[in-house]
Amino acid sequence: MNIYELIILATLASTGRVFGLILLSIVTGWIFGYISIKSKLFESIYIGLNEILESVPVISFFPVVLVFFIYHIGGYIGAELSADFLIFTAVVWNIWMGIYQAFKTVPLPMLEAIENLRMGLIDKLRNLYIPFSIPRIAANLIPSFTDGFFYITVSEVFIVGTTSFHVFGIGSLIVNLINSNSLKLVYFSLIILGIVVAITIFGLREFAKHAVAKYSLESEIPIPRYNRLKYLAKFYSPLTTPARRIGNITTRYLSSPMRRTIRLKKLEEEKESGNLIYRILGAIVGLAILSLLIYGVFSILISTTYKLWIYLLNNSLYILINLAYDYIRVSLIAVISFLISLFAAYYLALHKKAEAIAIPVIQVVAAYPPPVYFPIIYAATYAIIVRFLNYLSVEFFVLLLGFLSTFYYIFYALWLGIKAIPQEYWEVMDNFNLSYWQKMRYIILPSTFPYMISGLTSTINSAWGGLMIGEYWLNLNGHNLEVRHGLMKLIDIWTYEGNITLAAWASFLFGIVVIIFAILFTKRMMDLAKEKYVMEEGIFAA
């Protein structure tokens, strides 16, 4: 096999690896999402852990990888499981959050319909929850695919201390070609990668359009919609035919008042009994997960010597100060990403020709591994940026890399959220001749709020990966891209030095802060979205 065939095969291997893990993320997301809406205890644990694990950069999972896959399993199988695990941690969290957000915001009339039809668990998932989650999944498929490829050079080949681990894929192959200075083959690899990514993005984009057209209520998207209510028709089949409606009322309810009373009471008892079972199941699963975490933490605590505890505690304040610097950077990235994405998503959603060009371009660029394309940007702009920003140029490049690594989460969430706005809303805006800012204030922002929160959460939580790469990048075109203060820089340095203990302690403190963020922001915003901003309920209200 020649090198060109090897490059093509490696690209397909990486693509298959990413898609296999995305499929696993969707299936597990459906399971956990349903349990979370039935059990408050499990929901709190699930959302908190999701926030922590999404925020912790891929590289921070190295201690887990080393212990469970490299040292205990070893060999190529251990390395392959390590790569799969690291890529899984890059693609799963936003899909889980999107599914949870979809399950959380199912319109009340739909929920009442499936309860009245006495559907079982499988029928509820197949006919309501899974179809209703398809647009949210579609909104997260593209950024998940992008994120998976964003980290392939980190996941398929990584170094801890003096040991190197790698598996077969385009990420590890590109790194080897760069190290051997085979620039022509690197460029060929990028071309092949770009072709595969472009084809994949085109397919995912068409799927996203089809998903929104088929599974949302009266979308703006001009796609044949004859199958759109295939699932929802099952919910309302007793109500769609006048004769059947009258027959159901007379035979089931009016024919016998006592029979009607007994039936309604039975349905209510069954509903409460079913919810109680799920609450108990969710509580058991949640407590089991929490117990394992407590046991793991307790095992670490009792095995840590007093001298090591003093060492860790002495570094804690330093870690938190550096974390504060990083939160400022993440806040800037989130605000900039939101503002740019909001206006860009609105424009592209309404201009099909521009959309057809811009969406693939954004995805292809975003899917390229950062060690490959960012040095080109850095070399082309370094002299200009340094001239204007001087010592702030380092922060500019770090924020730029963080932006490139995460803005597409909020962009695609808003883009599909705008495309999923029911047609009636657009007619109202036209009939009232609303201005651009009035549309944004009264219709667009409230309607896309659930999508916005899901995308913004993923943007904030994923920005840390870009910071980890950008805050400590030595020998970048002859320069060192290194910030003065930043937690991701510290984790980078400690990981490369093999100081896994201190890196793990920094990640632990980071996780505590993320739990606070999840409780104060994400869960509250999700509850607010469910209570006030489910745009589909406007159709039923009308």
C-alpha cells in the first residue's frame, strides 16, 4: 500500500471512529434524557456531571486514560480505547445536553396526548420524545463532528512525560508527516481531509434541513412535508376525525358517568404509578453514580499522604487565580461568539444562496485540526497584530483560537433554531411590519431561547479546549504562544512534565467551579426555557 492510499484509508478510519462514537452518544442520550425528566435527583446529578465533563478539556482526561486503558489494558487495544474515549468526551456532551433540552421542552399538549392514549415507555420514546429530539440532535451533529475532528491530533496521538501513544487515523498520520517534514504529503492529507469533511458536512446539513422540516411544527424550510406529522398524527388520531371524536366521547365517557369517573381515576393512578417508578429508578441510578464518585474521591483522599495534601493545598489558591483569568477569556469568547452567530445565523437562514456557500466553508475550516491550520493564520497575521496590539497580541491569538474552537456550537444552534421557527410566526412578523430589531426582541430571541441556551452552554464548556491548545504552544513558527496566567497553561505544563497528580487536582478544583456554574446558570436557564419559551406551544395556544 502506497502512502496516498494510506492517507485516504486513515481519513476514512478517523471519520468512522467519530461517527461511531456520535451514534453511541445519541443512544445513551435518549436513555439518560428520559430518566432525567422523570427524576429530579438524577437530573441534578446528570446535568452537573455533564457540565463538568464538557468543560474539562480532552487533555484533562489523560489521568483516566492512563489508569484504565493504558496501564491496565495496554497494547494497541488500550491505545485504541484511549483514543475512542478521548474522542467520545469531545462529541458526547453537547448531544446529551441537546437531547435533554428537547425532552425538557416537549409541549404540554403532546404530553397530555400520549398520557391519554396510555402509551408505554417504548411507544412514548418512539412516537414523541425521539422524533421531537431529532431537530436538536441535528443541530448538534455538525458541531459534534467538527469537535471530533478538532481533537483528532490530540486523541489519536498524545504524549505524557516521555511516552507516546498513537492509533491509526489521519490525526496521527498528519503529526508523523509534520515531524518528518513531508510537507507535500501534509498538504495532500489536508486536501483529502477537506474533501471528506465537505461531503460529510453536506450530508449532515441536508439531514438537518430534513429533520427540522419533518419533525418541527410548521417550519419555514421549503422541503416536502408530506411525512412531517407521521408520528404526531398517532397522538391526535382520536381527535382528527369528527365521527371518531363523537364516538369516543359517547361510548367512553357520556354513556356511563360512573364508568367515566372510574376510567379517569384509573388513568391518573397509572400515570402517578409510572412516574413514581421512574422517580425511584432515577434516584437509584443517580445515587449509584454519586456513590461511585464519592467512593472514588474517598479512595483518593485516604491514599493521599499528609505531605502531598500540603503540597496540593499550597497550590490551590494559585490554581484558582489562574482559573479566574481563564473565565474572563471564556466570557469574552462566549459574548463574541453569541453576537456574531446571532446575526450571521439570521442572515444565512433567510438567504439560501449565501447559506449554501457559507455553511460548508465554516464547517470545513472548523473541522481541521488546530495544529494544522492555525500556524498559517498565525504566520500571516503575526506582524500586523503585534504592531497594533503589542503585548496584548498573545491574548488576541489565544482568544481567536478559542473562538475558532467553539463558536460553531452557538452558531448552529441559533441557525437551526431560527429555521425551526413555525411559519405562523413569520406571518405575524410580516403582518405587523416589524423592524429588524423588533423581530429580534419579540420573536427571534424568545423563540430560539431553548436552542440558544443549549448552544451557549456548549460554547462556554468547549472553549476550554481551545484555551488549552492556545495558552501554551511552544515553537509556533519560531515564536512561543504562552500566556502569563491561565489554568489551561498550568494543566498543559504539568501534563507534559508528567505531574499527573497536580494536573488532576487542578481539574478537580475546576470541576467544583463548573458544578456551581451548572446549578446557577444551566439548570435555571433550562427550567426557564421550559416554563416560558417553548415556541411550539404557541401553535397549540393559537
